[in-house]
Amino acid sequence: MVLCPMTRCRARDTLATPLMTEYYCQRATEGGLLISEGVCVAANGHGFVNTAGIYTSEQIESWKAVTQGVHKRGAIFFLQLWHVGRASHTELQPGNAAPISPTSNSVPLPWRVTLIDADGKATKQMYSAPRPLHIDEIPQIIQYFRNGAKNAREAGFDGCEIHGAHGYILDAFIKDTINDRTDAYGGSIENRCKLLMEVTQAVVDEIGASKTAVRISPFSVYNSVGPDSNPEALFTYLHSKLDKFGLAYIHLTEPEFSFIKDNFKWAPQYAHVTKRRITPLLVSGGHTLDTGNEAIGSGYADLVGYGRTFIANPDLVKRFAKDAQLNTLNSSTIYGDYTARGYTDYPFLDEEADAGIEA
Ligand code: PHB
């Protein structure tokens, strides 16, 4: 079982904090795999307040305490390389520039993003109109991810997961609901997946295939990206191409990914696509202990990711081992305000044994 990457918005000025060290250490177990929150690979890759980066030396330094803490507890720690693309606001962009989009148009996401005003108060504003990304700028995007992987290694991470899912920049290239390009990066499935493959190759060249993973969500409808016109063909293509790199794992977000609606479903109906895989398959999407065991036991997957249950249960591994009762999630404190509330203050099953975890 794996800690899924989750936006928790507790970074300060794009830096990792001691509170974040405590959060990850609480969830670290001997031999367990943790995937970090999405960490932005470029200054123009942020789309939420209080998200961390991995593109400056100060950011690299700030992550070192987190990776050291996690390693002390014997866990394996991958950093998720993230660029939000068009899902951003000018206030979150360097020089208040427009966010970048794979589309030929400047249609913004049709809802609101939370920002912090000058008095430190949260306000909701409509997403900004993005600007189309020119083909000449694509090598720069690839370089951001490559550099992020290099920096993550320097910060002490064991590997990197490329965020190719959920409507962020790479997924927005992949899906034909949003990618309307007429150049080499638009049109056919192959063209739409080209950027993800080039980014994957660059990260593999930088840190090695066994330390590289990719997250995909061919079935997701998120950030107004999706559904793709042919998700099964898309999944088949993506999986067969990615399977050839010899990656650490492929992370599949299962169908009907939706943060708002409680309708996660797992996807054994697509098991034929991945049946003869070489690469370990990590699946996530609202799994319980039972569905997780079924996913592994049936051979459908090799790893199961837990998100919301792991937020509310820092000792989820122990609770699953004992089939113990779970804490319930408080959705209102998922996204943060620098505080421990809803972040590091969920109770442990055995408070005495687990209290005072040292970073
Ligand atoms: C979110 O914060 O809502 C979010 C971020 C990254 C994801 C999915 C959801 O991949």
C-alpha cells in the first residue's frame, strides 16, 4: 500500500516546512512507498496557493529535512513532478502572466480558484484565461521536468513520479476534449501523448528508469479535461508505450476520478490492457482494504494507493494490518492554512507508541 500524492497546501513561500516533515514521517513505515504531494517544476507551474516547488536551491534545501526524516523511518520516498498548465491564475504566475495551455484558444477553466489576498484572507476568483503554448516552448517544458528530477535527487528523494494526470499540463495535451493543436503535438493519440513520452524519456535520462514513474488518468474528467473520445484506446496506447521504459511503476487513476463526488470506482474491466505488463501497476481511486486486497490478489495490480483514508489515518498501515476502525476524513481541512489542523493532528490507534514521532 502506497501513500498517494495529495495537494495539502502547507508549504510556505514554495518551501517545504517542518510541519510537512512531520506529516510525511507520521505516514512512513519500514519499506513503505510514499509519494509526495505535487511539487511544481517551474515558477509558472503553480495553480494553488501554498504549494511547494523544486526549481530553486532554497527549495531543494527545504526538502532535505523531509526526505531525511522519511528515510530515518525506513520508507521510500518519490517526489511528484507537477506543472498545472492552464489550471492557474495570473496572481500565481511570475509577473502576473497568463497561465500556459496546450489549446489554440484562451478559454479559462469555468470555476473558481482559492487565492490569498493582501490581508492573508482566502478569496475565490475565477481561473485566468490561459495563453496557447507555442511549439517552440515545448523543449522548455521538457527541461522543467528534467531539472525537477535532477533537483529531487539532490534533495534526497528516491525517485520521481511524473504527474501526467488530472487535467494538468501533460494530461491536457493527452486528451482530445481539450487538445485542439494542429502541430506534431495534436491530432492522433500518438501526437497527443508525445509530450508525456518526451518528458518521461528526459526524466529517465536524468535519474534512470528504475527511479522514474508516471501517473496517468485516461478515464478522468477533471479540470475541464476529459472525457477523451476513446479512453480505452488512449489507455491501451499510453500503457503499451510507457511499459517499454522499464519504469519503477505506472500509476493509474481509476475511472470516474472525482474529488467532489464520492464516486471512485476501480477498473478491473480494463485489466486486459495491462495483463501482460512488465512494469508494476499502481492503482488508486477510493480503494478500501477489501478492494485493495482484491486488486492485488486477482493480479490486476501490484500496488494500491490510498489518499483520503491516509489523510485521516496516519497509521493506516497498522490499522489495515489489524483490520481496525478508521478515523473519518474532515474534508474542510484537506487544503491548508499552514496549521497542523486536519494535517498532523489525526489520532493514532496507539497514541502512546506513535506519539512524539521525531523527524
Ligand atoms: C487537487 O488539489 O484538487 C488536485 C491536485 C492534483 C491532482 C488532483 C487533484 O492530481
